Amino acid sequence: MKVLKLITKNAGRHKLRTILTVLGLALAVMAFGLIRTFIDAWYAGARASAPDRLVTRHAVSIIFTLPVAYKEQILQVEGVKDITFGSWFGGIYIDPKNFFAQFAVEPESFFRVYPEYIVPPDQMQAFLQDRRGVIAGQGLVDRFGWKVGDQISLIGTIYPGDWQFVIRGIYQGSNPDIDETAFVFNYDYIDERMRQESPGRAGEIGWYILKIDDPSRAAEISSRIDARFDNSRAETRTETEKEFALSFIAMSDAIIIGLRIISYLIIGVIFLVLANTMAMAARERVSENAFMRTLGFRGYHLVGLILGESLVIAAMGGIAGMILLYLVGTGVGVALSQFFPGFAINPATYLLALITAVLIGVAASIFPIVRALRINIVDGLRVVD
């Protein structure tokens, strides 16, 4: 108990320096945790992917379309249980800054293939009966203050013109990784208009989503589907839903790598801040450590005192940093919910931040410990603070 009391007194001997060190550690831990959370949020879509879903798109690029006629042919492939399709709409709501995902889908099959989108039965029925009906995510509804029955106007970009929709339902995700910011409506609504205004674009969709009977056969089933459309006017590429999501993330590889590098640099900053504090304490206590050795303190006593002080400061900084991370992270998550629906601080991030702070506390104590053990008692007593 006396040793613990001495460790605590040493840590608080220079209160201003200790406070500034703890504050620096806390800010660094918070920044480290936020960056790790940003990276985790980037991969939320991939985490939410189902292993038994495949995506079939144009072999060249997602921007090229596929014929609706492919649907029945894909269903004939052994192992395919269900199928739906979707197209990116790309409309503008009031202002171009009001960006959100808008999908034209086949209504009934879409919600069969995506059971994690939870819609009340009465709202689903109303949606299926209204060609202009929309199912919107809870996050999107909260963002714009919409409610069931509201009429929404979008200005089409990919599909030009003014488009009128009616909110018929609101979906919620079955788990936190599910995106609740999508705007889902009936593909037939835009297809009918394309048949009148631009017949060459009618009967074309963006991609197919397939439900398969055995996830372990994903590669085999994908190959069969793509082989069926070899040498056609629109060859296909089929991959797992996770691979499809990761292909979009790969476009931002440079950003993600940059964030990872910054997170590692922050660890270095945490180490330097604490190492500097401990080095200053070591210089100030040379004669004190030598005097303690004359009183019978052994080397392991000094090791315990120095290591304990470093760990106390590191732990205080780590805990303060986790508190800041929670407070700031919650606010950032709300502010960026439209861009990162899956922005939530993982409990593992808190644990990683605390473990990192403790390990740095150990590392920062190594130099002062070595110095305290190496110095001769007589030389240490000659040092004047």
C-alpha cells in the first residue's frame, strides 16, 4: 500500500505537467478512436452483406445496364432461389446538397431478398398498391422530417424530368449495420415513362441481386451465370454481395490507407508525449533514486515505482480519452449519419485504445528505468536538482 501511495504522489508531484500530459494523451486517444471508427464505418456495408446473396452487374462497369429479360434466365441457373433487381435513380431533392441513395426496384421480390429491411405489413401493402409509392429509411425520414403520406418531388438526372412520389412506408434495419437512409420505389414507374419518352432505355436495369441455396457454392453459381451470357450484347460479372460492396470501398483505398497511417502516427504522438514526461521525471529524480537505494530500496522497487507512475498517467489519459471519444463520437455519428449510416464506436475500439495507452505507458518507462538502474549511487548523490 505504501508503494501505491508513493506512485500516486510521484504522478501528481508536478500537477500542471501531469494534467497537460493526461490531456495530451486523452486528445490523442480520442483522435485514434475516431479514425478507427471512420474506417469501421467505411466497411459497414460489407459487414452487413449476406453470404447467400450474389450481385450480377454488367461486366464492364456498374454504369452500364442489363436487360430485364435476363431475370428468367438467371432463375434457371441451378442454386438460385430468388432474384430481384434495382437501378440507381440519382434524383435531386430541392437542392443537390441533399444527397441520398435512391433505388428503383422490383417491389415484392426486393423485400423478400432483403428481409433485414423491416416494414410494417400495412405500410408494405400500401406501397405495393401505389405505383408512385416509396419506402424510405428511418434515418432519411428523420433527416427531412417526412412522414407516411407525404408527397416528395425529385428532379431526375439519370432519368430526366420531374418525378412525384408518395411516402407509403418507413423501414428500419434489423441490426445497426443496415443502412437506413435509402429511398426505394417501384421500377415500373420509371420504366413506363421511359417507354414513352426514351424507348431505347426501357426494359433496362442496373443490377440483379440473387439469393442462393448454398453460400459455399457462390463461386460455382457465379461462373454459371456469367457463362450463360458470354458473347451477348451485355456480358455479366457476378460476385458475392460482400465483394460487390468492397469493390466500391476499393475506389477509396488511398483515403483508407491514409487514415490508417495517421492512426499509427497518433500512437507515436501518444508515446512521445508520455516518454517526454517520464524522461523529465527521471532527470529530476536521479539523486532521489540514489538516496532511496542507500536506504535499502532494491532495483525492482525502483522499477515498480517508475513503471507504476507511467502506467497511472497512461491509464488516466486513456480513460479520459475514452470518455471524450464517447462524447465526440456520438455527436460526429449524428452529424455524419447521412454519409456513414454505420458510424458507431465499436466496444473493441475502446478496448484497443485503452490497451494501446497501457502498452505505451510500459514503453515510456523503459528509458527512465534503465537510467535509474545504471547510475552509480555515489554519482547519483552528487547530482544537484
